[in-house]
Amino acid sequence: QVQLQQSGAELVKPGSSVKMSCKASGYTFTSYYIYWIKQRPGQGLEWIGRIGPGSGDTNYNEKFKGKATFTVDKSSSTAYMQLSSLTPEDTAVYYCASVMGFAYWGQGTLVTVSS
Amino acid sequence: DVVLTQTPPTLSATIGQSVSISCRSSQSLLHSNGNTYLHWLLQRPGQSPQLLIYSVSRLESGVPNRFSGSGSGTDFTLKISGVEAEDLGVYYCVQGTHAPFTFGSGTKLEIK
């Protein structure tokens, strides 16, 4: 069955960077975009952007350009998102999703930015 | 960016009641390829969102058929015909026609 397994929670300091992973299984990794979505505590969902694992092409929400960077490792069917210059406003759960955009979701990675 | 306006923000229903959620878009979601990429998600408390309906009216595999979607252009509706206890949570519409893709603000369904 399709699974997206995300990396564990992170506690990071303001100004630092964090890199999280999303390991896909149960489908052809290169066939579908991986989407990244942000959810701040008690808030709604926000689309950060997507990466095509086969081509490596990326689309970023303008709001997250310079903040988020997507990469993939096809050999391990894993997508990564790095967030840089972290501030408390980056504290959120970050989800990856795939297959027709939103058919399958990871369990989320909680990033807490605090000194 | 496309703005999706969901109403109502909260909904209180009894078991067996039928309810509807509206999602209105600031621009048409009809893609140039003829498809309309408007989907519905449910996020149960403490869980990741799950896909219920895709492309306006197509029921995702494994989703009960008490859920249905309709609409076109800028106006869309999710209907639950006979609410069950497991349906509580926050419902989101999301559009995948115009980048950046955007979500509605959510409708919280409570069970009376």
C-alpha cells in the first residue's frame, strides 16, 4: 500500500535551518509530484510547493521562495524539504502528500522554532 | 492567488442528519485541459488530512458513498448524506488548477 513516511519532530533555534524527509513506498516514486504543505498550530493548510521526482522540476509558492528548498533522492524514493533562516512563524507541522496531489499524506513533521 | 471561501465555518449536526458545505472560488477552476481540480479533504482531530472527493465529484477509493461533491466553475458543494460519528473533523476544499494551489479556511463539523 502507498505510504509516505516523514522524519521525526525537530526543535531548532531561530536563524538555523532544518531538513526533513518524506520516504515514499507502494507506488512508482517518479510518477507523481510530491507536494509540501504547512499547517501552523490550530490553523489551516498552506501549499508550499511541489517537486517532480522524475524530472526534478520544482514549483514554489512565491511566499516560500528563499525559505523552502525541495530535493529528491530517487535511489531511496525520498523527498526532502529544507527550511532556512527559521523564525517562530515557521513553527508548524509540515506534511508531504502525493499521488494526484493529495491522495496520500505523510504523518507530518513538527518543527518547533525556539531559543 | 485564488481565494477559496468556505461556508459555514462551523457546523453542528446530529447523527443521521444531512449537511452541506460550500466552497466558492475567486476565479473559475476549470483548467485549460477541461478538468476542474477542486478537491475535498477531511482532517480528523490529531490526524493528517485525507482525500474524500477529487475533481469536484469523484469519490476517492474507500470513502463511504454518503459523501458526494458537486459544482462547476466557481461554486462547489460537499454533501454528507447521513452524518456518522466518525465524520467529525475539519473539512477543507483545495484547488489544484491555478498555482499556487490554495485551500479553503476549513469547516469544522461537530456532532451534537
